[in-house]
Amino acid sequence: MNDVKCEDLPRHLAIIMDGNGRWAKMRGLPRLAGHRKGADAVRTIVTSCRERGIKVLTLFAFSSQNWSRPLSEVKGLMTLLYTYIKSETAMILDNGIRLTTIGQLDRIPVFARAAVEELVEASESNSDMTLCLSLSYGGREEIVSMARDIGRMCTNGKLAPEDIDANVVENALWSSELGPVDLMIRTSGELRVSNFLLWSLAYSELYFADCMWPDFDESALDRALQSYVKRQRRFGAVV
Ligand code: FPP
């Protein structure tokens, strides 16, 4: 990526890390082995994004719908989350990365949640890059929560319905401080958005990589970024 200027890169990159299960199946391994490899890919990609100057990286780590997976897989994913936080704490703090989350964090088991919350607090003043983990997150769930909050403000007389505009909606979303997504990458060849960041993806460029998430490495990231910098973004206007 030496030939690409930092200001041309996406400010906010969001990734649907799909294909851990298939990666494992293709090798005759249990699904959790795929998730473990997936966590290694998270390590690589977070470091690569930091090196390239990406300001915000949002990862779809666990969706609201993922609770319906077998309990052993859910437990395995929560343990991986805990292990990831513990093993990456020094890297995150030393590299000016601020950890944040979106989603229903209160649904995450306390052992993993406490580790996440501790690092969110410890990294609060870092400003070189924001790493946002989507945990028990769903775009529709986020919209429902926003509607309830705005409804409450109207009932309490703090807001008139006529004053609801895009800014009010945006400010009431879990993801408001992250800003719009510039580039969304999904691995595994699936061509879906799957309830990820529905509001913030409005004008996002989309990139679909054929490889499974555990195989998504630095050069795969660079291919996605190269594709992004070549695109002309018009936001509905004529350029
Ligand atoms: C989708 O693959 C992936 C997930 C539901 C979980 C993502 C988790 C990780 C990348 C590892 C742990 C995360 C962190 C932040 C340390 P899938 O299981 O749906 O794959 P499949 O579609 O091939 O079955």
C-alpha cells in the first residue's frame, strides 16, 4: 500500500468476518478451530489497519442472532473473546488504539464482559485508531433501541416529533460516534449485509472477498483497499 495516500483510505472500515466454520469443515476440523484461526486473523488485520492509518475499524464479532448457535460454540466464542482481549491488551495500549463496543454488552458473560470493559476504560484516551467490537449486535436491534429512546424523549416532552431528523436519529444509535462506514468488507463469498450497521452502511462501498476469514491476510486487506481507492463515490450527486 506504499503508493496509496493515507487520506485516500477509508476512514471507517467495517468487516463481516465470515467463513470460520467452512474453513474448519474443509480441513475436517471442529468449528471452534476455525474461530481460533479467525481470532489470529483479527490480530493480523487490527495491526495492519493501525499501520496503514485506518482511523476506525469495526468488526462483527458476535451478532444478536449468533446466540442461537450450539451452546458449546457460543461458549467457545466468548472464551476466544476473553483470550483475545487479554493477549492484545499491551498491543492495543502501546499503539494508541481505543477499544470500544456496540451491541448489547450486558448479554455477554461476565468473565468476558469484564475483560472488555477494563480495556475499554484503560484505552479511553487513545486516539490513533478506534477498534470497535460488535458484540451481541444487530442493525435492526440498534434501530429498535434508537426508536425507543427517541419515543421516550418525545413522551417526556424533551423532543417534538417534528424535530426528529437524521441527526437526532444518528445521535441515538449505538454506533453514532463511529461515523459512516466508508468501506465494508465481507469474506467467504457471501453477498449479504446480514443485519450489520444498517444505518451507517447507507453510502458505504462494498467489497466481497472469496476467501474464508481465517485466510484473510495483509495482502487480501490491501486488495480490498486498492479496490476502494479506485472507486468514485458520488453520494447520490453528480460528480
Ligand atoms: C462467522 O463465521 C464468524 C463468527 C460468527 C464469529 C467471528 C469470530 C471470530 C473471527 C473470532 C473471535 C473474535 C474476536 C474478536 C477475537 P461462521 O462461523 O458463520 O462461518 P460459516 O458461515 O463458515 O459457518
